[in-house]
Amino acid sequence: MPQGYEINDLAKEDSWRMFRIMGEFVEGFDKLSGIDPAVSIYGSARLTEKDPLYGQIEQIAGLLGKMGFAIITGGGPGVMEAANKGALNAGATSIGLNIELPVEQEVNPYTTKSITFDHFFIRKVMLVKYATAFIICPGGLGTLDELTEVLTLIQTYKIKPFPVILYDSEYWRGFLDWLRDNVLVRNYISYEDFNLLRVCDHPDEVADAVQQWYNKQKLTGKQALDKE
């Protein structure tokens, strides 16, 4: 096959991929518009229903749902399922932003609205764009990826600062110690960056933190309008 033909085929494939990406963005924006206020909950897909953490996350989502927040998750099992279940039982909008994967990721049955994405980066945009707060529960590499990306976006002023709540202090202690003892001492981050995080151990504490932040933002917005 002539080399020029192969290059042209690759160019056409990239062009069609661009349109597929645009299509996923459009679908996400269309389906999720108007859902705020919402809270995104992240965590392991491998959490089982027998784990006490499952019930705690279900309770967190239920409390937030009763306060009027929609709950957004990655739409899969584990932490995501627990959060969507809590939201659904509370009568709140329960959103699952699923991703097509060869293993682990199947849509849980507790969503009232779901979208399945082919591209991780589009799914990440949707998880962040409509959220008033982020709750990071125990998880693995995917959870760490989502946590550090959210913190980087806030740190670099690409998104407005939102509460980033680490749930379960015992689980996150080693990570925070590593940041302080290795990253901070090398000046790779600033001490002020720790202000972006809040650690909570009780569902009520999480719900109160989110509600207080949301009320503060509404008040600030109202004061700004009053001055105009």
C-alpha cells in the first residue's frame, strides 16, 4: 500500500475521531444542563456492599440529596453504586457518567440519568463542570488521578475553588503525610495548597461542610447582585 494512502487514511480517521469527541461533549452538555447544585462523589469501583464504607457513602449521598443536591458519580459499582443508591432513595437526581471499559465498569441500577462515554477526558470534564463540591472516598489509581486533577485545576485557577473533601482520615493519612514530608519540603507544592482539602470522618460532617459552602456562595452572589 502506498505510503501516501496510509497517511490519508490516518488523517481521515483522526477527523472522524474529532467529530465523535465533539458529539460526546454535546451529549454531555445537553443531558446535564440545569442539574445544579450537584456534588460529585469519587471512589473505588471495587468496594463491596458488605464493607461498612458502602453504607456510609450511601448515607452521605442521601443526606446531600435531601438537601437538594444532585449526586454525580462515575456510574459504576462500588463507591459509585453506593452514592447513586443513596441519592435515589432520597428522591434526588442520581447521575451516572459511565465509561466503557473491558473490566469492572458496568452501569449500576440506581441512576435516574446516565451517559456512557468512550473517552476518559470527556467524562472527567462532566464530573467537574457541574459540581458544587467534590467528595473523594477511598479508592485506587483512578481515584488518585481524579483527586490530583481536581486539585490542579483549582490550584491553577482553571475552575473556581470548591470544597474537596477526603472521606476517611485513616485511609488518606499516608497520602497526606507523603505530601507534607516529601513534596512540601522540596517546595513542589505550597503550604497553602493544603487549604484546598478537608478531611471528614462522618456523613453528617460531610453534608454540613457542603451545605455551609453552598450557602456561603449563594450569599456572596446575592451581595454582589445587590451592589450592582
